[in-house]
Amino acid sequence: MTEEHIEQQEVEEVDELGAVTRERDEYLDRLQRLKAEFDNYRKRAARDQESLVARAHERLVEKLLPVLDDLERALEAAEQHEEAKLEEGVRLVHRELAATLGKEGLVEIDTGGAFDPHVHEALLAQPSEADEGTVIGVIQKGYLLGDRVLRPARVVVAGPKEAAPGGE
């Protein structure tokens, strides 16, 4: 090989190295830009989520304000010993609160019929004339919010029938 040929080969290697270095730098620059864009997206998504939660809280509190007003009126009636107005006020508050929560998607769990472990929590099993596994009493109402169980209904379930005394 001639000296000129070796120099030309070295120049080509240097040019190739320079091209690879530039390509690496471009990739690094793109990666850094993408990382910055992703960080900005993540921060924006977190702010949007916080804003959404704040608006949801605001909307619920705004809807509960009339219930608070009704409760204050009921308490004023209680101070004046007007039992009929107190009872009426408490019923009004109950209706208003139930309606407001219903508009938000709250639904009472049905406790009539067979025990369903997905929505019921059996606290007691008692002998009964009803079919075994049937809900025969409610200790605490349960609620669904949308399709999720917010609180299971706490129920009494019919157990096996009692044997008649002295009978075999």
C-alpha cells in the first residue's frame, strides 16, 4: 500500500467516525427532547387530575349545601320545641340527601331474595321458615356507587330450619 492510500483510508475512517459521532449526538438530542416532552406531559396530566378532583369535590359540596340548610332549619325547630316541625325537617333533610347522593350514582343494594356474597355481608344466620340462604333481615343498608360496592349490605340470612321439638 502506498502512503497516499493509507492517508486516504485514515481520512475515510476519521470521516466515518465524525459521521457516527454526529449521528450519536443527534440521537442523544432527540432523546433529551423526548424526555423533556414526556416530563412536561406527566406534569400537565397531574395538574389536570388535581383540577378534576377539585371540581368534583366542589360540585358535590355545592349539591350538599341545600341539605346543610335544611338541617339548620330542623335544628332551629328543635330549639323551639316544635316536634312536628323537627320530624318534618329531619325527613326533608333525609329526602334531600338521598336525592343528592342518588344523582351522584348512589344506589341502595337490594336485600330482598337470596344472599349474594358480592353485595351482602352475612352477620348472622338464623333458623327460619324461609329458604336457606335467603336474606331475612337487614342490620345495615349497603350501597353501590355506579357498579362498585361502596359498602356491602349487612344482613341476617336464613339458616337450616329448626327440627320440631321431640320429633324424629
